[in-house]
Amino acid sequence: MKILGVSAHYHDSAAALVVDGVPVAAVQEERLSRRKNDAAFPLGAIEWCLDTADLEPDDLDAVVFYERSMLKFDRILTSALRSFPRSWRSFPQAIKNSIGEKVWVRGIISSHLGVPRRRILFTDHHASHAAAAFLTAPTRRAAILTADGVGEWATMTAGHGTRRDDGRTEIQLEREVRFPHSLGLLYSTFTAYLGFAVNEDEYKVMGLAAYGQPSMTEQVGRLIRRTADGAFTLVPEYFEFQTTAERSYSSRFLDLFGPARDRYEPIDLETPDGRRFADCAASIQRVLEDVLVDIARRLQRETGLKDLCYGGGVALNGVANARILAESGFERLFVPPAPGDAGCALGAALYADRIYFGNSDRTIPDHPFWGPSVDGGALAKAAREDNQLVDELDSRLLLDRIVDELSMGGIVGWMEGACEFGPRALGHRSILAAPHARETRDRLNRDIKYREEFRPFAPVVRSEDAARFFELPPGGARLARFMSGVFPVKPEFRGRLAAVTHVDGSARVQVLEREMAPRLHALLDAYGRRTGIPVLLNTSFNVAGEPIVTRALEGYSTFRRCGIDVIVAGTTLVKKRRTASPSASMQERVASWA
Ligand SMILES: [Fe+2]
């Protein structure tokens, strides 16, 4: 059975193709269109998925949309009417946004793909999140928790999933919290208040939190009330997201926390305002963690299960995830590589396969590499045309050369195989560097990533070596498989891992099993033999404002425009010739990609 999952029209559109119960292709639209967080209907991603499997739209048994667009429209309409007349300004915009494309999804899919309308299905948004978390995890029985901003009405669900002995699968989400009560929207309100982009920069709030003290948890606590059943409500007077798209916090919110940060003003921790913003970030982070830990703990007690599968955009918060693992009573915590809305494309397809059609359970490969592959030949061709030095090397020599570069402080653009599905570079589209010196971090922020100084970089370590350098609790290595947890760096190594250790001594470490990315594993091994520290700095291969690179030419273009010293794809290695000027054809091509 061939099922296409689609997420679109909100944030991070994506498509995923499941054939006979197993994913064969999945990619975010942004990776192909090169527009970051592209929310358009993912025609490019769909086309690529179908091409990869050599299918025509007519071959599909079903196309599954990741949420019920009519119900979402109902939520927008109902909440606008409830708060009328306060909402009258935002109402026409909300209606326009919904009616424009979002509601009539069946017609859009049918007209774009030529698939009969009866083959187009819809899942609940949180069922897609739940399926993405549970059906990709190597567990037979687990509690399920999902948390995000909002789907149709639900903002959080809790339940459990079972792979039965007869091959059937059950996912039951027994409880939900509904809009406007939302942990995701609470956190996003602070994201906006702190001058960052909502739905994109929540991780900056988490990064900033490490610089502050949670001295305002009492104020944050006034925004959220816990209910007797273990859920929560937000106190509406402090928010405006339910009535207007223009501002998510109210003037009463500002009375509590002071003036909001101007997004163009840098955060200076030497000033009272800078410290206030950092404290504010630390306080919302702490409250979020406390609520999540409490909810997860109750879920563990209720279900008595050992495993928790956890999805939704809130599951990108690695600091909270580490606390859930440590404090909830669950022994293992599975967060998929794409817990956000892009991952819902895969979740929706898997949900339809197992639950709607009732197909037998299948083991799903435990990795995130479902996107387009890189071609070393294309990299070599582009570099030669551009008058750069190209080496084609066998595996051992290639690794030696890369280790030479890394150990001399060089920065390496590393492309390997199929690209990751999800927001994180997990070893196939990474910028790699030595993890030792703070100067490396500063150089990366300044010359390559063009981003704020307070943002940390992540390390990658072989699973064999992880416990030597990081304080991983039981189950921590599993959570760190897809970089979903933040854990302490062992104090004795913080000095030697300065480029990847955050100000509070933590790191969002990726623990790499050999079978997931054997070449990166071999590189870590070679680097460890040379330097004694088998750890590398691993950050996504992109510059600020651009999606992660997908194909060789995008990698090469990025390499030429920033301070990366060496780029590798397959057996091809290109070292930047500092004096070379880009050829005219290359300049044109780079201009057209930029
Ligand atoms: Fe979501």
C-alpha cells in the first residue's frame, strides 16, 4: 500500500511517502524550495517523494493531510466570535487565511495531484504527532504525550500506544487540553516578548535561559493555573493571541514583566534590561519544565508504562526533555527526529497505514535519513569549474585529511548520503569543527552562522565514548540519539570541550551509534586517535536565514560564501583556495541560488 502524508499551510510544509508500512522518502519543502520554513503546499516535496519511489500520483492508495482543516477553521471562527468585538480587527485576516487555502485542502490536493477526492484522508493534528512519535520508536507499548502551540483545538494530548501480538496497532489519546490553553503558545508568547521570531526562535529562549536566574517564576506562575485533573489553563487576561495575530501578550503581561525587548536591540547581559530578559527566559523555561515533568509523572503513574513517546513542537525543548527523562519515572523517552509539524507528514501517513487501514505493524528503520542524497561527483564538477582544488580520495585517506584540517582548527562542511528529515543535522548535513576552543565557537558564530553569541553549539560523540565526557542518566543515550536532550558535560572536560559547552556546563549532545552514520562514526574514531578526544562540534550545514543544505551545489554555494575551509561529499574533498576568485559562471550560479 502506498500512502503519501502531507503537512502544509502553517509552518514547515513537508511530504512523506510510506510504502508497505515503511517510510521510503520524506522531506521538508524548504530543503527543496530553499525558502526557510516554507509553509506553501509542498508540491516540490511531493514530486520528489514520488520520483524517488518511481510512482505517479495515480499509484497512491491514499493521500493523508496532517490535520482536519475544517475543524481548525471552526476553532479560528469560534474563538474570533467569542472574543468579538475585541477580535474584529483580526477577524477578516483570520478568515482570509483560512478560506484562502487552508480549508479547501481536499480540493487543492485533488487538483494538484489529480488524485480522486475519495482517496484523500485527514488525521487529527495531534494523532499525527502521536503517530510520528510512537510508530517510529522501537517500543511495543508506550505512553504517548504530545504538546505544541495548537492544532485544530487540541494543544496537548496524552494516551498510549500498543503494537499488538496479532500485528495490529492501537493509538489511544484519552485526554486533551484545548486552545487557548497551550504550553506551546505560553512559551511562544515569551519568545515574542523577548524579541524573537515565534515558531522559529523558541530554542533561542532556551539558550538565553542558561544565562539567567529563574527569579520570575512566581510571575510566570500567575499566567498558568493547574487544574485538579493534572492539566492546566492559561489566565486569559495576560494574553492576546486568542484575539489578534498582532501581539500575543497583553498590557497586564507587560505590567508583570516590564517592557518587551526590541528585536533589533542586542541582548547585553551587562545591562539591567539584558539580565531581566535572561531571567525572564530562565523563568518561563523553569515553569515549562515543571509543568511538563508533573504531567509526564502523572501519565507514568496512570499507565504504569516504562516508555514514553513524546512529540509536538514543545518536544524540541531538550532541557525540558532531559528533566522529563530524569524525573517522570519513565525509563526511556523517545522523541522523533522531526517532532514538529513537518514530522506530521510522516506521522499522518503512518497513522493512516496502521490505524485507518489496519495494516500490520512493520519495523521502521531507526534513523532520520529520508531526504535527497548528495552526489560527490556534482560537488567535484562545481568546484573544478570554479577553479578550486579537488581531491578524490579513498575512505582512509579522506578521513586522515579531514582530521588534519579539524585538528588545525579548520571548519569542515560535511555532506553524506540522504539528508535528515527534521530540523537537526544528525551527521549527514553538518558543519564540523574541533570542540576544544571557545574561539572556534566565536568564529563559527561570526563568520559562518552569523548569529548571536549566546547560542551554543552541539557536540557529537560515539556511543562508546559518551559516558566518558557527558553525564548521561539511564536512557540518556537514547534521548541523545536525535539530539533531543541537553545533559551536563563532565566538569573535568568542560575546559577541553569549551566550544560545545554552554555557559551552564551543559550540551545538546548527539550520541552516535555506528550503524546510524558509519562514516561520521569513523571520523570521530580517527579524530579521537589523533587528539585523544573523540568528540566533534556538529552544527547544521547552513548560514543564518537559510534552510540546511540539501544537494552538493547548495553545500558548495554555502562553502564559497562563508568561512568554511573544506567541504566533503562522498569521496570528494574540496579545500578552499583562498586566492581563487569565483569564475563568472560560478558567480552567476551562486547569485541565482542566493
Ligand atoms: Fe503541531
